[in-house]
Amino acid sequence: MKNLQIHITISPELYTKNPESSELGHKIVSKSIEMIDELGFEAFNFKKLGTVIGSNESSIYRYFSSKHALLIYLINWYWSWIEYKLVFVTLNVSSPYDKLNNAIELLTQQVTEDNSFSYINEVLLNKIIVSESSKAYHTKDVDEENKKGYYKTYKRVVSRVSDIVLEIDPTYEFPHMLISTVIEGAHHQRYFSDHLPSLTDFEEGKKSIERFYIDLVFKTIAH
């Protein structure tokens, strides 16, 4: 995949000005990822970002109306990237069991940097998704934002993998619940492995999280 030129398309509703359209936009996105990872979302703001990128706050607001809007953009970029990788690992795989195995492994594995995107650090972005993404939808405005399609990329990833579950067992009653639980649970386990290790059985180098969720999914749908 390193030699492919991939373009991630984000809905225009998620920004004021497309950050893909300029070098400043690229800088806003890339530096915000670094700063949110370093400072945490609460301590991050556009004034600090402007100081780092050598621009004023007003220029950042031309791209994003708020830091919440920026976080929504980053989340959508991440899940669009995961969706592209999901299509790649399941394409031309005839066995639904193999497709599901590949999909669960992708959704639960440690993220590595993808050289197809020069200004996005996917490793840091994944850390933000793990530790900060719930702050995007644990808000009073979530229902209105959902109506506007702010979370459709995440829901589309869940739906794609749920469809594979139903290929294996069309009678399975809870495919979306299963897959969203796998994704969110894997994020928790990844976070626990770094910060609260007694809450997990993670062991470095053993793909513990991937193996646990692959085992969980297949045993669940083989009831």
C-alpha cells in the first residue's frame, strides 16, 4: 500500500474551508494531531495551535468553527482511512470467515504509520481516537450532529463488518452491537495496556488484543 496514492474525502459539512486545499490547512491538521496527543483535548486550543504554526487564531477559524469541529474532522478522517484499509484487506477474499478475521484484526491491531499520507501521523491520530474520540459524541448536541451525518464514517465501518458477520450467520441478532463493542473494547484494552495494565491481559509481542477479540467474535457467532 505504500506506493498507492490515496485520497481521503471528507464531507464539506465537517469544515468551514477544506484543509486539503492549502499548505496552511495541512499544517493545521498535522500540528493539531501532535498537540492534542501531547496536551490532551481539554488543554488544546486554537491560540496555542496558532503559536506553534506561526499563524493567528482567525486563520484557523477560517477552516474550523471550533476545536470540537476539528475533532469531528479528525475522527472522520481516521474512520475513512480505516474504511479504505478494510476494503483492501477484504477485497477478493472469498471466505467470509477469512474476511471477518482480517476485519477484526484490522480494527483491533496496533496502528502503524501509513506512508500514503505525508502530513497525517496515523499513529498519533489513533492515540487520539483511543483516548479522546468519545468526547466528540458525549455531548448535548450529539443527536443533532448525528442527523447531519457527523458520525456516518464510523457507522459505515461498523456496518461493513456487521454485514460480514451476517454472511456467516444470517440469523445472528446483534451484529452491530457486536462489532461496535469490539471496536470500543479494543480501544479500552489498548488504553489500559498503556496506563492501567492490571485491567488487561495484554502482553507485548503476543497480539493479545487482536487474538482476544477474534476469539470472542467467532465464539459468539458460533453459539
